[in-house]
Amino acid sequence: MNVYDFDKTIYYGDSTADFYLFCLKRHKKILTLAPSILGAFLKFYVFKKGTKTDFKEKMYRFLTYCDTEKDVNDFWKEYIGNIKPFYLEQKKDDDVIISASPEFLLKPVCKRLKIKNLMASKVDMHSGKYSGVNCHGKEKVKRFYEAFPDGKIDNFYSDSYSDSPLAEIAEKAFMVDGDKVEGWIFFK
């Protein structure tokens, strides 16, 4: 089976950032959260305090101002064209998408693409609260083996070395940069 990261791997850009901006255009009240989102960003990325899950929960509070189900469906009507051609050309029935993006955001696009296997961060679409931890790094391997205890990854694709834990258990791994797909470079 082939396993793919989503953002910047099979999707041009970051779907969560794109969805945030999409919602911001529709729901101007989200701007009132800008100071707390900036504070959370600085706390995690600059001062290295807290967890990525803590930061993302603060950011996802924007969902409280959204009609999330409608917004997600409308978003994918507009952004489905951001799925990369290389993926569409090699897509298989047993593909697995493993992403840190919220499951509620990726589930509709996976359904449209007929992707049956999705593992992503469990985020409440109304409150922005996580149930569990952010699906990132080693957590992706844990989730993969929970879903496929005897699973074997033939080919793994990602845009980031933060996904090295998955690359290490794959037969072959590939780094995706825009439309360029190259063999993964393993660092010792």
C-alpha cells in the first residue's frame, strides 16, 4: 500500500491555512481572535513553550464563528483543484492519507477522491478542541499500526522530514517539493 502525507504533498499548500483564510473572508468576526492566535504562535514557535496541540487548539477556536460543515463543503468545491496531478495519476484504491490536519477538513475531500483510508487529527469541528494528540511525527506511525497491525508501506510520500518515522518503515520513501518527487534522503 502507498501512504501519503496530505499538505504540500498531494495538496498544493496547507489545507488548514487555506481553510482558515477561506473562513476569514466569510466570517469577519474571526479577526477578534487574532491577538490570542498570535500569542499562541509566539509562545509555541518562538519561546518553545507548550505543545503543538495546545497551539492548534487556540488557533482552531476560529471554528466557533463558522458554519463548519457548510464551510468545509464549500471550501472543497473551490479548492479540489489543488490536488496535485502526480497523485491523481498514480492513485490506488488502498492508498492511506496520514495528516496532522483535522479529520473533519480532510474527510470530505478524501470521499470525493474515493480515498477510504484517512488518519488525521481528531478535532471537534465546532469547538476546535482535540480528542487525542496532533497526528504528527511518531504519532503517525502509531496510528498506522493501530489501523493496520500487519501493514506494510510500499511507498511513502511527504514534503517534510518530520515524517521520517513513517519513511523509515516504508520500503521506499519519496520527498515531494512542489511537483518534484525525489527519493528520500535518510540522515544518520
